[in-house]
Amino acid sequence: MIEITKEQLDAISDEEQTIIFLYTPFCGTCKLAKSMLEIVEKIIPSINIYTKDLNYIPEFAEKWKIENVPCLLIFEKGQIAEKIYAFHSIDYLYQKLKSFSTI
């Protein structure tokens, strides 16, 4: 996973598809969700998942109406296509994200 900067967040509208994992460092569920996403990245090595500590981007949390962490945002052409709060399983995440593979 790649830590994203505020400047990169501002440029999301230029991207076709972007996946961002939002978390807070003391959230136990976030740590579990991150572990699951790391496994998905190993299964789909061509996928790019960006991460950001939500504590450092309150303006984006408000703009995107983030209700909870962990949160996985899937952007299509700069617009939020899907927000995932319940990570369910590795297979669930794999099924959601396999279309983002560049292979």
C-alpha cells in the first residue's frame, strides 16, 4: 500500500480509477482491514491501493462524508463510486478489487 499525500488527494479527479484505504492508527479493526488488503495486494500485485490516516485530512472526511473507519473508497473518474466500511473477508475484497488489476 502506498501512503498518499494531500496534494495527491486533490488530483484524484484526474485518475480513471483510484482506491484509498482510510484508517486511524489506534483502530484495531483498521489494522485487521489493512492486513486483509495486504493479502489482496499479494494476490493482485498490479493493484495500487493508497492509504491515508484520516486524522490528517479532516476536510476530506467531511467532503466525502466518511462515517467510520476503516473505510475503503473506490473512485471512478474522480467521483466516489463506492464506500466500503464492512470488509467481510479477503475473498469479498478480492472480488471487489480484482477489476482494478492492470494485468
